[in-house]
Amino acid sequence: MNNVKADIVIIGAGITGCAIVRQLGKYKSKVLVIEKESDASCGTTKVNSGLVHPGYAGEKGTLRLSLAHKGNLCFRENAPELGIPLK
């Protein structure tokens, strides 16, 4: 990997790193992902329960509830495009 040039370098190909790369793919940037494992999502991401937060449970008016709601909507919007089955 000598002389690899990138505009942006993402360290880690877990759920957060991959989500960032996906968003950056919408722009004309050269993005490099550095991952220590042999494949993406081999760390903490691989052991999640696979549940999507319902987006309505939590204390009203909190940042946590607001972000959970937005995250739920975002997942539902992107799942079909990514080929992720959602029940």
C-alpha cells in the first residue's frame, strides 16, 4: 500500500466506520478505510443483537429518545436499498 492517496481516512470498518464511508460515497472524495481485522464488522458490531431500537421507547424530551427515533427512521429508509430484511 505504498503511495496510497486519499482525501479522507476512516479507521475501523465497524458499523460507524461503514456508515460514514457510505455517506462520504455521495461526494467526489477518495476514501480509504483501514481495518485491523480480516473483514468489516468483526469487532463489537458483529455481536450486536440485530435489533433496531423502536424509536419511541424512552424518556420524553431526551436526546437519547430523539436520536433513537431518527435512527429508526434512517434504518427503515436505508434497509431496502442495502438489501437488509426488516421485520
